[in-house]
Amino acid sequence: MKHFFILFSLFVTLAIPANAIELQAPQAYMVDLETGVVLLDKNAEQPMAPSSMLKIMTAYLVFERLKSGDTKLDDLLNVSKKAWQTEGSRMFVNVDSQVNLEDLLKGVIVQSGNDACVVLAEALSGTEDAFAEEMTRKSHEMGAKNTTFLNSTGLPAEGQLTTAKDLALIAERTIRDFPEQYAKYYPLQEFTYNKIKQANRNPLFNKNIGADGMKTGHTDAGGYGIVASAKQGTRRIIAVVNGLPSAKDREQDAVALLNWGFNYFKNYKIFGKGDVVDVVDVWGGTEKTVPLVSSQDIIMTLPRNQRKDLQVKVSYDTPLAAPLKAGDQVGIIEITVPTKGVQTVPLYVGKEVDRAWFHQRIANSISYLLFGKHKS
């Protein structure tokens, strides 16, 4: 017999009013990393200059090389004349000197040093052009296919383009692929090199919103932008804004967007991985019943002020026939969100149940036929 029931209803719709938040930025994007739900998309796939925000990919490739063992934090890298002469924000390395890789990494992330980027690019790929090609190739492998990098710094270059969505994806991959490195370097608020102390250019650290990274950017053509990551409790949100006329406007938009993301939305945990969803009868088993469990965490990001349209249903056959193995799929959990369609999650047997001896199976069968339940 097919068993089907509605466990409960919650409110859910992600149809956000157009005036829910006003942003000056011409491009903006925000995603909840716990659930993957996009909270805001404003021209997020519109091509734009990446400026120094591309340095998150520069750092990503360095993290990859460190993980593979191709290079080490204490490796000494040569400073070429090209690197030393690179314009814009600088770490102030000296020409023909050697700098250890970890200091260069801090110079990129904290000080936004263009000179540090070129030193790393030349050391790891031979030339900055070759490093930029690797950056582009890796971004496309991640799914950031609307991105083309032409240098390691973000300095203006014709044809160097990305999108707010692509930058958010690269930021997400950095956090997921290199959590220890992210936690070690991106929250640093200052770094001193060559007796010159520079503060991190991220303006969000002291805004009490859980910000712990990632990278600002600015060019005359592209305006001011930021890729920002913030964590409150178990929730982490990545937000990108770009194209703003001033650093103050960038800060205001980023703070407003992150506050809105954390305050307007909430993550609702429907089931955790392994949670018992129901207990069902077993036919012909050594156990009379068996628990059915969720195969994964089921967490939904919903606006806090709505509570009626999300439905959670469970469907399975009952009774279940022994033998049963833990992990056997016997049904589904079905989550319906009006604006997102239907998501299904497998429903698994929670414990092993062997077949009963012949005489016990006969007794149970008779009990089921007569009373619809097992013989006690």
C-alpha cells in the first residue's frame, strides 16, 4: 500500500518585491552559501571590469600550488623590474630582491599589491600572461564562463571582463576549497612589509555584520566594487556590488545588502541528515518496525515574513518487506516551493532488518491479514 502524507507546511516564496532593497550599484549579486539560494540578482551577468576583485583568483591559484606541493610558503621569489614598476596599489617590494611567498600572499590579499601579484605570476607560470591564461582557464572550469583575465592585478586591460555572478562563484570556491587558508589570510586587517604598514582595504570588518573577507576593487572606468563574505552563526553570505561612484557608496551598498540578506531571510532546517522522518511496519522481519531517515540535510532559505506556501510531503510503500539494509531507498521526501518547483530527497531505511524465521513470518502474515498489524 502506498503511504503518502503531508508532514507540514511552512510559508515560502522567494518572489522578492522590487523595492525590498534599494542599491545604487548597477551590478549586484548575493547568495547564501548554506543553501545555494540566490538572494539578489541585479544585472549579475552583465559584463564589467573586474578591477582588483580579480585578485581572489590570483590568490586561489597560489593556494592550489601550495596544496599540490609545487611551492611552499617559505619559498623565496625573485622581484623583476616589471613587478617593481607595476603601477597602482603596491606592497613596495624592492627590485632584484627576494620575497617569501607567504609575505607576497599577504601583500595581495591585505594590501592589494599589484607588484606582489606580478611576482607571484612570474614565479608560478613563467610570465604574467601565462598566469592570466591559467586564471581564465580555471575560472571556466569552475563555471565562471563569462570571465576573461588578462593580467594578475586587475589593472585596466581591453577585453578583461567578468560578472558579479562569476566573482561570487570564484569567492565561493575559494572558501569551500581552501577553508583553512581563507580563515588564515582573508580576515587579516593589516600587514607590514618593508617597514610600511598598510591596512586591509576591506571597509566591512568593523561594521558588526560578520564580515571576514574578501576583496575590494576600483578603476576609473569600472567604478568602485567589492566581493564581500560575511558569516553569522551557520550562515555565510557572499555579496558583490560594483560600478559605484565612490568608496563611501561602495561601503554603504555592501553593508545594506549584507544586513538585508541576514535580516530579511532565514534558513529553516526541515530535516538533518539521518533524522528519523517516520517509523513504519516491516513485513516478515526480525523487527516489527524500522525508522526511515533523511538522506541529507534539508535546509531552505526563506523570507522571514512569509509562512504558508512551502509543502513537505513524504511518500513510501508500507509495510516494507524484510530483509532491509540500512541505506536502502524506500521512498522520497518532496519539498514544493512555489517559485522554485519541486525538490525531492531520497528517504532511506535507517537500520538493518533481517528476515524472520518461517513460523514467525506466518504468524505476522496472519496478524496483518486479520488486524492490519504484527502479532505481539
